[in-house]
Amino acid sequence: MTQSTSSPHDSGPRDPSPRESADTASAHDAARAAYETAQAAEDMFQIVAPDGTVARPELLPAPEIRLELYRQMRRARHFDERGWVLYRQGRLGVFPPFGGMEASQVGTAAALTKDDWLFPTYRDTGAALTLGLPIARAIAYWRTSPHGWHMPDDLKVLPFYIPIATQYPHAVGAALAEKRKGTRNVAMAFIGDGGSSEGDFHEALNFAGALDAPCVFILQNNGWAISVPTRAQTRATNLSRRAEGYGIPGVRVDGNDALATYHVTAEAVERARSGGGPTLIETVTYRVKPHTVADDPSRYRTDADSAGWDAKDPVLRLRTHLLQGGLLTEDSEAALLSGIAAEFEAALTEADGYPDPTPEEILDHVFAEPTPQLRKQREQIRAEAQQ
Ligand SMILES: Cc1ncc(C[n+]2csc(CCOP(=O)(O)OP(=O)(O)O)c2C)c(N)n1
Ligand SMILES: [Mg+2]
């Protein structure tokens, strides 16, 4: 592991909360500044800079791909914004927002086809929608309805994982099954910076590397694991280098540059398809929103912690690029946005029409064929519900 000589931990306590006192507030700021300096010294792949300047013109994807990435990011953002409103209206049970992380989710998932597997966490509604999860199903999931965890038959998107890191070994299993069957299909799994401190993360990377599993591991470093900043999670300032420990390629990419995330992921997917084994991709991004709709980040972070990230907004960055190149106009964008809004409202109506689940349905869709134990438990729940 490479460690900067100025460690982010030299300047004070590991995780001082800025609210405790003036002393801890300044220690908090100092720790952040040291960590940011160390992070900035690490390489990060980028195609489009925040102001729309193209750093690597030779790597721009085809125009139709750029437009499709923009469309998918807008769909994702629309879901994110409507998710907040629906929660406040009591029409979602819970919702972990991902606004500001669209390039990290859409650019990566867009490199897959429907024959591939996607293992998303609760944060990754945007990735799942990109691969084709119907919006109505995603709404149902955040209503905690079984309709939301029964995936369409033509889609290998797993239900959003809530237990941290468990999806990583599962993805390796799916990838190895595809390899054994002789297909070219790959498994992509998402994880957060916090999740990358879990044992499952490391076991999965090692296992996948040792067995050449066709896996693409996306590590979304959004700066926070609930209230814990990445610098308090680990001394590492470049999480993609964890790949070195397992002998697999690691890539650190600007997670707010959709063209960059797409480019590096497409390369990793092709490597996995052609027998080259797994890749770890760290997307450097930021959780500009609270952890979930029930969280209050002002209790553990200040405006200074999040400073600068609005200017790096991934949707606006691609928009600037497309407008500059004439691929998008104000008119074509207006038509796109109204189509997306109409699509969402139709899906909401569909989700509203799903019948209320019965208590025993909580056990449905767990296995293709329910086990004898599940059948028995289902009967018990039904009998209790009727009492
Ligand atoms: C095994 C496990 N431990 C703890 C939790 C509680 N928990 C929920 S979210 C979270 C933080 C995860 O942070 P990160 O991996 O960075 O993902 P992010 O929320 O930033 O997307 C924790 C600890 C959990 N869901 N599962
Ligand atoms: Mg995180």
C-alpha cells in the first residue's frame, strides 16, 4: 500500500465530530485537509473535466453512447428527486438517495448487457435502472413490498443488498457459474468505501483473482459510511490499490465523469469476458445527500466537508459537454426531460396498482422452489395472520 508521508491521521484524533467543541472542529478540518491533500496526489482517470473541457478527446465514446449515458443519468436523477418527495408524502417506506453519484452508477452499469449480472447495494437504484430494472419495481422495493424484490425473468439484477459487503462473494459465485457454463457473461458488484473495510470484500477479491472469475468490482468511494468519513475508515488514500494485494488490476477513476466511468468499466468488462479475470474500479465521488431520508448529516459534517462537490455535479458536467458539442440542445433536452417525467409517473401509477402484500409473501421469491422449511413457515405466518 502506498501511503503519503503526510498521513491524514497525523493532525489529531481519528474521527473528531465537528459539533463537539471548537477544538474538535479544527481537528476535524485539519484531518480533512490532510486527507484531501494526500488523495489529490493519487492518479485519477478522467475524460471530461468539471467545466466540460475534454482532457482525452481520443477516448470519447460514440455520440449515441454519450447521449444514452445522459438519458440514463437524467432518469436516475429524476428517480432520486421524486424519491425524496414520495417519502415525505408517506408513499415510500425508506430511501437511500444517490443524487450526485449518477456517473458512478450509470457509467458503470451501462457497460453491461442484460445477459450479465448486477449485484447492487441499497445505494444503487441508479445502476439497477440503467440495466433495465423497471421503475415500478424499484418504487415497490422502497415501499418494502415483495413486488420490489421479484425481478423480471429477463434480468439478472439482484434485489438491493442491505447487509454490507455480502453481495461481493455472491457475485464471485455467479461469475464462476457463468465461467463453468462457458458463457461470456460477467458479474458486476457494487460496494461503498465503508463496505470495503469488511472481510467479505477482501475474501471476494482474493477468491475472484485466484480463480479468474469474470467479475467487475465497483467500489464507490463517496467519502462517507453513514457518519464515518473515509479517512477514519482506513489509512489508505487510494482504495483501488487494494487490488494489488490480490494480483488483479485496480483502476481509480473520477466517479463524477460518466464518460470516464463508462470507458474504464467497458475495458474491465471486456477483459472479464475474454478470460482476463476480475478488475477493481474505485469511483471517486461524493454523497452530497444524507445517508438515507432518515439521516441528518449536519450532526456529523459541515458545509466545508462538502465544499466543491456541487461544482463537480456529474449530470451538469455531461450536459455542458453535450451542449458544447451540439449533441444536445435546450429543445432536445426539454423533450427528453418531459419524456422521463411521464415515464416515471406511469411507473408510479403501476406501482400504486400492485395489490397489498399478504404477510406470508415476505418469504416468496427467495428460492425458485421454496424449501420445505419455507413452506412450513409460510403456513405458520398465514395461520397467525388469520387469528
Ligand atoms: C453487515 C452490516 N453492518 C452494518 C450495517 C449498517 N450500515 C448500513 S449502511 C452502513 C455504511 C455503509 O457505508 P458505505 O459502504 O460507504 O456505503 P454508502 O452508504 O456510503 O453507500 C452501515 C455500517 C449493515 N447494513 N450491514
Ligand atoms: Mg460510502
